[in-house]
Amino acid sequence: MYHYKKFIILVCFISFFNTSNLLTQKLNIDEVVNIAIENNQEIKTARLKIEREKAVKLSSFNIPKPQLFIEYEGIKGSLNNFESRKIGILQELEFPTNYFLRSDVQQSEVDIAKMELNKLAYEVKYQAEGSYLSLLLNIKLLDAARENLKIYNDFLFTAERKYDAGSTSNLEVLGAKVNKIKYENGIKNIESEIIKSKSELKKLMNVSYFSFEPADELIFREVQLNKNEILLAALSNNPELKINKYQKEKFSNKISLTKSQLLPDLSFKYYTQKIGNDAGFWGVEFGVGVPLWFWWEQSGNIKEADREFDIASSEESGIKKNIENQVNQLFEEFENGLRQTSFFHTEAMPEAAEILRQAKISYEEGAIDYVEYLQALQIVYDTKTQYYNALYNYYSSIFKLEKLIAGDIK
């Protein structure tokens, strides 16, 4: 019975733990990005590739195995009857610079793998930020639609009272009902978009064990940027450009390596010798492997490395021009977004609030008819949705610039 009770308690504890994991959590955008990067399978694979390239670098110093040898000379009948016997060790080596240059080539591969990881991380960051921003937008649109629906409910109530009192037509009531149904349907559509946004975020975070709500809100925060500083940051930090830089380093080192391989190989032999019955002789031999047959293979390797370097240099020019073009376009997008959001934040939204206040009072007092009231409500709602979409475009342009410069914009 005692063990049975312990088992029940354990089951209850596990159930509570699992239930607590399913509770809604609030996550800000940085937390979502960190989870997405930490759990992304491609990033995990990219980290393993870095470790693989580091392991390959260790094999750059591939010194051949030393050879132990025994050599007999002047044998008569059997091995026990010889004139001379040598026992020693033979070590062959490439020219020493080859090992260091080969290590430099492989270090460039490590740097390329690291930068590919960095590029992938900023891509995941951009996707997570975009999905989070889309969720914030839909939440704001949902709030606006619900607020508008509440106004239409109030409007419908007022229209029905006026109709009952004989001071308005049934057309006004029917118009209010149609608009009420329209916004109810719009709310359902936005709720569906929110579900899809959350699902996309959970996929990016690679989690399924909890639901979450955003801790941030879509509010206006003015950011001042300098175009030249953005361009310099992009040309300095852009992952694609850095990958090209390390590729050029690799091919440059490869050119040096292929030329160094024209230098002679070295060999060293150290042995003890017995001549007849006299032992205790020692000897040393040094050898140089002259590359007499280098012309075809080594010349081809050098030309191949030269062309690879030229290709990477040509690609660098194209990448820089593309980055400059993206900076021009994205900075224009940013400035346009900043201009629109500033206008809506400082002028349009306060005026829309005043239009709503006055229209509501005027309609209740009979100063305006339902058509004018509907027009006022539509202006207010359109202003809000345009403002929230402008905010979305504004922050989206900042996220695009952050991806381009591989850094944060504060």
C-alpha cells in the first residue's frame, strides 16, 4: 500500500509538471530569437561542420610514418653470414613550409564555416523577428477590429432605439447590422492569422510543449540612422562578403602552397651498422627529393589556384555592388516607414480619436445622420489599420538592415 501511494504521488507530480509546461508563457522578441537560434537544426549542423573543419586542420601536419629498416649486405649462404648490417630509422618530410601553408588553407575553411554559421544565425533571427512582428501586427488589428465592433454594437443599439421611436428608417438599422456582421467576420479572420503566426513561431523555435503570448507591443519608437554608417557596417560585417574574404584567403594560401610544393622533399636516415664482427658503427644519411617531373601537375595546380582566386575577386566586386544597392533600397524603405509612422503617430491618430469623439456625440444628438457617422467610423478604423501597417513596415525595414549588416540597430 505504501509503494502504491508513492506511485500515485509520483504520477500526480509528473502530471502537474507536464501541465505547467503547457501553461501560457510570455516571451519578448529577444527570447524568441534566442530559442529559435538555439533549437534550429541547421545551426546545430553548422556547428558540427566547424568542429569537423577544425579536426581536418589537425591533419594538415600529415608527416609520414617513420620507417624502421634492417639492411644486410654481402650475405653468404644465410642471414647470419653477412659482411655488413644496418638497423635504423628513415623519416621522409615535405618541405617544412608546406605544412604551415596547408594549415593556413584549412584555417580559412574553419573561418568560412564559422561565417556560414553566422549568416545562418542572422537568417533565423530575421525570420523569427518577422514572424513575431507579424503576430504583434495582427494583435493590434484584432484590438482595433474588436473596438470597432463594440462601436457598431453601440451604434446598432442607438439605431434600433431611434427606429422604435420613429425617428429613423429601417435602412439605418439594417446598415448597422450588416457592418456588425462584416467586422465579426473580420475578427475571425484576424484570429485565424494570429493562430497561424503563433504556429509559425513555434516551428521556428522548434518547440511544441508550451503556448505563449508576446511580451512586447507594437508601439512607435523612433530610430535615427545614418546611411553612410549603415553602408560601412554592411561592407565590414556582411556575412556573405566575409565568406568571400575567407575564400580569397584560402585561394591565396593555396597558390602559395602549390608553389611551395615545387620545393624539394627531404629525407633523413639514422642507423647503427655492424661490419663483419665489428659493431658500434653509426651513420646518418640526408636526402633531397628533386621535383624533376613537376611541370604538368604542379603547373596545373598553380593555374587552378590562380583562377580560383580571380573568380573570388570578381565575385567580391559583385557582392559589394549588391550590398550598396540593398543599402540604398532598404534605407529608402526605412526613411519612408519612419516618415509615415511619425505622421500617423503625431497627427493622424490624435485627429482620428477626435473625429470619433465628435461623431459619436453628434450622432447621438441628431446633428449628423447615420451615413455621416458610418463615414467617420470608417475613417477612424482605416487610420488605425494604416498606422499599424506602417509600424509593421517601419520595423520590418529595420530588421532587414540588421540582417544586412549582421548586427543590431538600437
